[in-house]
Amino acid sequence: MVLNITDAASSQIKEMMKEEESANIRLRFGVKGGGCSGLSYAMGFEEDINEELDVLEDANGIPVVIHRQDVPIIEGTTIDFKQNMMGGGFTIDNPNAIVSCGCGSSFKTATNAGTPDENC
């Protein structure tokens, strides 16, 4: 399995999915260039998929779509949802990340440094 989603994150994502208008909505998870360390996580909802480019899987009851080129970068990643006194948010634990910035959403791997954003 490429992506692990904890029970807390699954519950939160399911609540967010209820607000979407489509019954065929999936969680899209991947990476994009930028951020302080060179790569940033991208997470959102997607209805359209390209079966030649995307990997489909079910992670803790959540239908997930991942672009094939992102699989080696995020393989084994866990998405969790943490609640604290300041609110809540998703946390991402990527075993492939060798450097992460303080915000936790920017990283680089041993094989992919990305392109850091100069404005960070």
C-alpha cells in the first residue's frame, strides 16, 4: 500500500467528502515542486482520473488516487489528523523524506530535491 490513513484522518476526510457534490469523489494525494525544502504535499478531492497515469487504492475506507510519478516519493506515507487547543490539522509522516522544513509540509527525498521556493 502506498498510503496509510489513520482512523482520525479517515474520519475527518469522510466528513469533508460529504460536503462535495459528487458521489464519485476521491482523495488525490501527491507532491508538487516548491516550498522551503523543494517539494510540497498536495491534497485535495478529484473526480476525474487518468487510469494510465494514476494509481487507485483504498486507504482505511477512503478512495485515493495518486499520480504514478509520485508513488516512489510518497510510498509508505501516513496521513493523520491531530486535534489540539488551537484547532486541528493533517500531519504527514513520509519515511522517504530526509529533510523537512518547520511547517511540516515541505520536504525533499534522497532521490528528489525538488525546487525550493525562494519566498520561504
